[in-house]
Amino acid sequence: MNLSNPSELKALIGRYGFSFSKSLGQNFLIDENVLNKIVEASDLGEGECVLEVGPGAGTLTRRLAASGAKCVAVEIDKALVPVLEESMAEFDNFKLINNDILKVDIARLCEEEFEGKPFHVTANLPYYITTPIVMKLFEDKLPVKSMTLMVQKEVAERMCAACGSKEYGALSIAVQYYSKPHVICKAEPHCFIPQPKVASSVVHLEVSEKPRVEPKNEKIFFAIVKSAFGQRRKTIVNALSKSPYISFSKSDVQKALLQMDIDENIRGEKLSIEQFAILSDILS
């Protein structure tokens, strides 16, 4: 079965009367080159474990399972269950969970399916829930080794953005706090069925053993970051002193910046992740 062949894919989903859902952001990847790059970046093999989010008809899933890794896929669309049961029938190292990944207890899933072992994540993510899914995987402190994700091109750029660039923001800091991201390749609309209206990129996140910085209070650190980028055009002093997420006075922030020898008129986009950590520690 070659599901990267549009005719075979359409025949498979046609047998079950499946139709694509715009509300679920369904665009099935069919490009051989991109599929192979995702599998290669995931670096799977016998004894490895992989969680796939949004397997669709199983085009990527078949390649993941063929690596010999234990593969568990979480698919929200009930209409795809019989499709996946057929496309994955030959693999006994595959399990399908029909649920919303944001409602799944992934820690429990990891214990039950992977025996608590570290695992990789692959996903062709619906663009509208990319950030919630990625942050859930990070914030739940799971034993994730890496994530290889198909995301909107602009999202990949924000994840990898350097301090001071126009793409740099709260997502950049959150992703780089937990991992080392880099773009593997681009995926143009013709790589999918149906074709999306935006370009995509495959981004690989190598999850770090410990965070890039270790602020005294992680909650305050992320609240400061969120506040700084919530109003990008404001100086860091005004953004933090008027934030709904934290309660620091203008003078508190000014004193902290003075202590760091940083101009109080600076904006959040000019502060590195390390500087945000120092600022957080001073204000905590």
C-alpha cells in the first residue's frame, strides 16, 4: 500500500466514505521526500517509542511503524478509525487511540504503552492548535526525546527565531527554553491533499535534558515573557507594569533593569532568554 500515491489514498478513504474536515484542519501529507525527511529526523528504530498526533489515513504512520518502533497514534476524527484499521492492519507494533490529544492523559499513556520509556513525537499538526499541543507536551514534563512537527511556515520561523528578529516572541522563548529547534525542510501546498492555502515547514525540536535557563520561579518567568510580548510596541517597563498576568510597579521594573545595566526604554524583543531569566529572578 503506497498512500503517498494520490490515487491509492483517495481509493482508501473513498471505501469508507471519508470527507476532509476544514474544522479539523485536515491536509494529508503525500510528498515522498518530505515524509522520508520526517522519518529520518525522528531517528527511530527497534526498541524506540513514538507518539504520532493526527495520523490521518496513515501515510506517515506506516513509515514510522516500519522502522520497528512501538507506534501509538492519537486521532480525533472517528471517521478515520476504519481507514487506519485497514492501512495499519499489517503492523502489530501499532496502536490507535481515538481521542483529542489535548484531553489525553499522556503521562498515563506513556506508562501503559511505552512502559515509561522516553519517546519521540511526530505530528502533522492542525495549524490552529499547534501551540497548545506543543506546550502541553513540554509543560507536562514528559520523557519526550524529540518532536518532529509539520507546522505552518511562519510558526516554524517563530519557534527558531533569534533574539531581536521580528519573528522572535513568547513562542520562541518557550520552545527554546525546553529544546533546540531547527527547520528540516519546507513543504509547499502541493505536498498535501487537499492543498492548504499556506506554506508549511517541518521543524525538529531536540528536547533538552534540562531547561536552557533555570529561573528561581518558572511561573513568574513565563508570566514576564507573556507580558513582554503581549504588547510588543510597549517598552518592557510599561508592558510589565500594566500586565494582567503579574503585579510589578513601574519603579520595580526600572530598578531591576538598572541593576542589569539595561536601558529602561528597551522592548521585550531585544531581551535574550538569559536576560529574561535574570530579570525574573530579580523581580521574584
